[in-house]
Amino acid sequence: MNARLDLILTELRLPSIKRLALDLCEQSDREGWPGSRLLEALFEHEMNERDVRRIERRRAESALIPDKRLSSFDFAAVPSVSKAQVMALATGHEWLDRGASVLLFGPPGVGKSHLISGLGHALIDAGRRVLFMRCSELVQRLQTARRDLRLASELAKLDRFDLLVLDDLSYVRRDQAETSVLFELIAERYERKSIAITANTPFSEWGEVFVDAAMTVAAVDRLVHHSTILEMNVESYRRRTAQAEQAPTKRARAATTTTTTTAAN
């Protein structure tokens, strides 16, 4: 490829065409392609690679747990969650367009963060924007923004994301300043932009999060309206894994004890 064409493609920011132009032009000359076919091939590669780069950028900005995908989630371990329902959320995005919520409840260690991260990755693959944050961290960020008189602009930044994932709502401190900005976020996104929340406690215990009873009712009302609720009240996956890992050791100890007792007799 000549130096002038190389410079033009650099100036136009067409890295894929720049990389592939020589090979495709040579192939075009050998096979006698019409000019339109060569242009189509070059621009198709550029568009496809731009899509890949866009998805990579969105995955990086999302802060989702990298290895937590739907393909690795053990649905059999949580029979109360319908795999078909989750996959419908991953592939059909009408709920995002109307600002619906996804709420995941269950004790620690049952896979709530894994499941919502997997859903988030699937949405990014489909071209959507997702942001995953610890609820307590986001509340602190919004509280700082309010103190600096830029809460409105901070909420506007969050509007860029089709889905905002608030992980571990139950750990937000029961503080008027914190819970008021959390409520403002929920109210701001209501019926416009989607929120997903994971929580260890049911709605009946959200009075431990929101200071004001009326605020609790109002927050729950907005979240439940147009929502999908996933109940994950099963034994902790981490506890089951730990028990499974300890089982061989326990059996070995039992066998050793039996052998020692038999020898002694």
C-alpha cells in the first residue's frame, strides 16, 4: 500500500481498512472484483471491528465481574429461578426500553451477583450499556455530588446506561443523607431507565435501609412497578462448596480413626 493511502486511512481513523487494504486489493486484482465489491469488503471489515471494539469498551466501563456469565451460572442449584425467564431478559430488551427493574433477593453466597453480572454481560453483547456498582459506593458518590452541588449532572451521567446494577443494597447505612440520594436515584430513573438491585433482605426489612417509612414505601412502590423479581432463597453456594471440599478430609480422618481402632483391638 502506498504511503499516501496509508496516511489518508490514518487521518480518517480507519485502522481495520488500513490493516487489510493491501491483502484485499491484491485479492481483488487476482479475482477481478468490481470496485463496489472491494469497497463493500473493506467497509464491512471496518464496521465489524468497530462493533467489537465498542463492545470491549462497554464491557470495560461496566465494571461487571469479568468471569460471571450466564453460561457458567448453575440454574439447577437455584430451582426458584427460571432459566427461561432470565434468558428472556437477556435476549428481549423491551423491558429496558420502558425502564423496568430486576430485583434479586436471597441470603449471601447464593449467586445473586453472578446472575446479574451474567445478565449484564449478555446485554452488553447485544449492544446495551450497563454499569455495575456496589450500592454503598454509588450512594457515597452521589452524596459527594450533592455536597458539591453537582448531583443533577451526576444523575445525568448515569442516564447513559441502559441498566444500572446496584449490588448489595442491604449494606447501605441507615443514614438520612445516604438514603435520600438513593431514593432520588430510584425516583429519577423510574419508568425511564432500568435498575437492577441485589439484596440480602426482603422488602419487609427495607426499613433498615431507608430512614423514613414513607420513603421506604415510595421506593419499593417504584421498584416493584414493572419489575421482575427473582427469589434465590437457597443454601449458600459458598457454604456448599466449602462443605464439599472438606468432605474428603473428614472421610480420610474417619478412615484413619477406624483403622487405628481396629489395630488397637
